[in-house]
Amino acid sequence: MKIPTVAIVGRPNVGKSTVFNKLIGKKVSIIEDTPGVTRDRIYGTVYHNDYTFRLIDTGGIDTQDDTFNDKIALQANIAIKEADLIVFILDGLEELNQNDFIIRDILKKTGKKVIVAVNKLDNLKREENLYNYYEIGFTTILPISGEHSLGLTDLLDEIVKNLPKILKQHDQEEKIKFCLIGRPNVGKSSLVNALLNEEKVIVSPIAGTTRDAIDTEFTYNKKKYIAIDTAGIRKNSKINEKIEKYSVIRSIRAIERSDVCLLVISAEDGIIEHDKHIANHALEEGKPIIIVVNKWDTVNNQNDIKTFTKQIRTEFKFLSYAPIVFVSALTKKRIFTIIPEVEKVYENWHREIKVNLLNEVIREAVLLKSPPSYKGKRLKITFSKQTGTKPPQFTLFVNNNKLIHFSYERYLENKLRENFNFEGTPIILKYKNKND
């Protein structure tokens, strides 16, 4: 049976994201006292007693003339259409206004069950004002406080009372999670849209539109994937620093919970230093990386792939193992190349090497090029074994781990890459004294 969907809607700054985060039990939506912070649909799963449902947080619907309002309204309307039930959030510290009644009219036309939750009612005196909100025209009205977690159990009870019972299930099916990282406005959201062939996230030419990390599940060649679109990581932004700080943290968390990272670069803008800093976030987490050059349609000479590849290899020497794909989200050219690369580097991230093969490659590498001597002493490698995956990790037992030189370590890594397929994934070499 399909898991039912519940949408949270309301005008800006009524506390939708706070309520959403409390109901799903973790911080997914950005919370900030600035109207319009949540612009995209954010999804989460709620388990209450023996019930399971998907919860959608939406951007605030505002009738004022604003650059993003049309798209926010579109996202909210899509969420409303997806929903089996709607939670309409009102601000208990303010009187009903024009926006509330416009949203009321939209919801009435759907014919769907609507629960009104009057937020920010965190004391008895405020709760007495609850009856003022019956003017909105819905029968089920509950007092809550998202910030103080008051009335949320009653809200959950009311929600599940109107939904079919689905027992909580743990999905054991493997899903590859990949996130798109990069500077603002390099086309990450457009790439997600091109991959999904539908508007799951807002796409806008104004830098910084996606502030949350948005998970979207889809199937490709009968395999399940989760695409995580992240906010662009901005360098030393002066614009609303608090929100930008949240966005960077959210992007880093998206990297942490991803299996694969797609570093998106704009062919139009070229490579800048900050692209390297962003890649470093993924590298530090040990994630496999694919370099995606987007907006390739803006390049006049389409045969310049070799030149651009050479430039990438020069600028990203520390990512020499990362595959590069050239795509255009706008024209969807070469979009089909992305998912096979994701699957390939994911497999390499999990790759395990048999002990005898590993030791054979290390022995041959040492025979071809002996370790350099240091103060009359030379490194000796007696045995090697794989001690981890995600990323692949190898422990080399040596006579003295203080004799390791970074150039020889790089040589050994290159030899491992020559003999085994570790394209896209970092590998870790550790050294242990044999007598330890």
C-alpha cells in the first residue's frame, strides 16, 4: 500500500518548518525568522504509533509581488496535489490576514481533509484566543506550539485518525544516495530536474535559490537512487550570513550522508579556487567524487572537451582519480552519462581486494622502485591487508612507520589504482610497525 502524504502549508513565517522538524524528529528544514526561508518542498517520514506517513514542508505562500513567490506557490500547489491530507498552519500571535484567506480558498477547492494548527500558542491565555480562528472556515482547529513542542501529539493523533494504517517498515533495499555540491548557480537544481524530468526542486537564475538539502527518490534501470540537491556553498557571503551558515552546514551534512558526491562546475564560468575548497569537503569525508561540468551548451567549440579536461586535471591534481562528465541540464545533452558513473564509483567505493593479490601488487611495486632511504635506514613492507571499505583502506605492516615519505606513498597509491579499479573513490593507506 502506498504511504500516505501530508502537506504542511501556510503563509511565510508562521512556523511551518519548526513544526515539520519536530514532527519528523530531526532538523531538515532551515528555521529562521525571515519570511520565505523555505522555498522548496522538503520531505520527511513520520512514524506515530502504528502509522507511517510522508510529510512535506512547503515555502510560505505570499500574495505580495516578489521574485520567488510564483515558484513558491507552484511548489506549494504541487505539494497540495500530492497530499492525502493537509495541515494548514496559522500564526497564533497574529490575526487572520488576506494571505490566510487566499490559502483557505485554495484548500477548500481541493476537497481534501484540512487540519488547522494554530501555532505559537504556548500558554493558556493565548489558547483562549483559539476561537478567533474558526472564522477560517474549517472544523478541525488545534492549538500547538512548534517551538515548545506543545500540542504536537494531539496534532499527530488527529492526522493519523484520517489516514490508513501502515505499519512501520524498515526498507532493506539498497538505495544509492548521491548529492550535488558546488557554488551557487552552477545548475545543481537544473541537473536534478533534468535527471528526474520533472520539477521536484525550484530552479531559478538567481544565485542561492536552494537553501535546504532536498532528497528525491527515483528509479533508474530498476535500481533505486536518492538525489540530494544542496544549497550552493558560498565563500564569505555577506548576505544574511546566518541563513548562509545554515546552508553550508546543511550541504556538509548532505555530503556526510551521501554515498557519492557530484562536484558541479559551470563551463560558462570556468574553474575558480573555491571549487577546490568545496571538493575538499567531500574528500575529507572520504566520499567518491564525480566532476560534472554543466552548461556545456554555452561553450562555442564543443570539441574543447580535451582542453577543458586537461585544465581540470591541472587544477584538481588531488582528484586525478575522479571521472569527468560534460553535460547540459538545459538541453539534457549527455545527462544519461551521470547515473552509470554514480553506480561505477559507488561499486569502487565498496571494492574489496583479496590479500594475496594485494601483497603481490605491493611486492612488485617495491621491486620496481625501492623506498628511499632516510638517515641510512630504508622502509621495508612485510605484509599488507585491506582493513576497510567506504573508502577502501589498506594497512601496510612495516619496519618503521616514520620512514614513510609522501612521494613514495603516492607511488604506492598509483600502483594500486593501476592494478585495481578505484576510479572515483579515494583510498587510504595506513602503516603499522610489525612489532606493534
